[in-house]
Amino acid sequence: MKIKKVAFLSHLDLNLYLFRLPIMIALVEKGYKVYAICPRGEKFDEFCKYGIEALEYKIKRQSLNPLKEISTIKKIYKLIKPLNLDILQNFTAKPNIYGSIAGHLAKIPLIVNAVTGLGSFYIEENKKAKFIRKIMNSLYKEANKKANYCIFQNSDDMNYFIDKKLVLKERAILIKSSGIDTQVFKPIEKEKVAYTNKKESIVVLMIARAIWHKGIKEYYEAAKILKNENIEFIFIGDTDDGNISCASKNFLKNGNVKWLGHRNDIKNQIASCDIFVLPSYREGVPRTLLEASSMGKPIVTTNSVGCKEVVDDGINGFLVPIKDSKSLAERIKKLANNYELRENMGKASREKALNEFDVKVIVEQYLRLYNV
């Protein structure tokens, strides 16, 4: 019997390794030949440990040069054509667009795109953002004509694509998030890490890249509003000096927030907090919220695209308006002052993670789509 072949195409090896590996492993276990097609990075050589063959291609993430982009499509086509794939699964913007075109030319029977978030150009309203958004919408529309399905992580993004006629309704599939391993990220008892001299303080934690549309400004402002409360505000996240949307180190070091920079002990840091916060303006479905939910933490986040998928307002946390520091501070304070509320919301977070976001549930949805 012919062995079926499936390839996962992404702009980063890390993206596939961190978020798609369970799906890829499940297909290997079902007898599929699985390829990871991505630029070479720190996780590129790790795929072989799971019976997955990694194939390298190069892509310039920020490039808008039409000639270079056409060249990338040709390279992807030359890479996938000899593989005689049965399924091509694309992730993130450029791989969705270029993979669909290359896969169509290679006559792959099943091509699936996955929109895991739309990024800053779908948040901002300046001329550049509007111009790029218009181009991206045109490209997405053409790409989805060539794909059999397009997966979305939240209903807002899916409805946007349907309303703008960027995808046919019958080809739009909602699979909420990439899933979380609820047995790895589970509630654990851990002694709090104290970063200030405040005794018996409530620890509030935010984990995100240090870019403005993650809601860093609002988080720091909420900390300032609550500076006289017995609350410690912690921020974990990398800076990117080359990104104009990134907060400066000077901003992050000052204020009423303890900035820890990059950390490798994320699970321990979440375990140490009492309240998890993410005031982001727009997401796919944020990984950090899934981790916090799975570990049984009450959450305060925004009523924004992607974030509201993880929180049922008043049940496992609170939803606040975007860019509203005052409301953010009020909800944090309400949780900080009520132990029983934190406990009940934390239990509800864990239950929601188990029922809706467990990686086994997500993998099963992908396999059904692939008819495996």
C-alpha cells in the first residue's frame, strides 16, 4: 500500500516545533511520511528525532520585493513537486500564500491554509498599514482559491475573511488554537518568588513580546494606578531593538513593574503568580493565555480578537476594553482582594483548558479534516 505523504510549511522552524509538532507526530504514528519545510534554525535538526524529515528553504519575512517573492514560490514548488505529496499544510501569512500557489502548481490533492493571527497591519489604521492590508487581502483571496480549506483560530478572523470574500464560507474551518498539553501545563503548588519587599503580596504576571500592541503601556499604567496596593507586577518578554513597535529597555526598566526580560522557566513563573494578565489588542489565540488557563490561573485580558476565546467574562477571568488602563486596574484589584474569587476562576480556567484547548482535542480536529 502506498505510504501517504504530508508536508508542513512554515516561515520558522521554531513555529512548527513549538506549535505543530503534536499534529506531525500523530501523523507519523498513523503511518504517514511527514516533512517539515522551513528555514534552518535552532530546532531544524530536532525533527528527525520524531521520524519527521526536515527540508530547508529560505524566505525573507519582511520582503515586499515582487521578484524575490516570485523566486520564493518557485523554490517551494521545486522542493515539493518531487515529493508527490497527498497533503500540504501551510501556516502563517507568506507560507499560506506561497504554499497555496506552489501546491496548486504541483497538483497536491489537499491543500490547507492556517491563519494563526493577522498581525499589526490589521490593528493599525495608518496609511502604510491600510496599504499592506489591502495587498495582503488580495493575496489571501487568491491563495484560498487554490486551497481546499483555510483554518482559523478564532471566529473574528474567520468572519472577517468570509465577509471580505477572502475565503468561501464552506472552506472556512474553526479550530481554536494550536492546543496546549494540559498534562505538562497543570496546576502545581509552588512557593512564590518575591521581587519586592512587599510582604504576602499578590503577584500579577504578564508574558509577551515587548511590543506595544501586546498592551504593555496599559499594563504599566495599571501598575501605576495600583502602586499603593499590596500587588507585585511582573513582566516577562524580549525586546527587539530593530522593531519600531517595540518598547524601549528604558521604558521597561522603569515604572512599577519588575521586568525580567527573557526567561526559560515560564511554567514556574506562571505557577508563582496569582493573576495572569494580557491586555493585547489582537491575537490568534495567545499561547500564554492557554498556558495560564491550563495551569488554573484567573485571567484578565482584553475583549479583543483571539484573547476573548480563552476567557468567559466573570467565569474564569475578566474581559476589559482594549487600551483601557483604568478598567484593567479595576479588574486586577477585584481579583487581588478576593481569594475565593481567584480560586473559583482558576478552577474554571483549568476546566476550560481541558474541554476546549487540550492538544489531543485539537490534533483530533486536524486529523478529521485530513480524513485520517
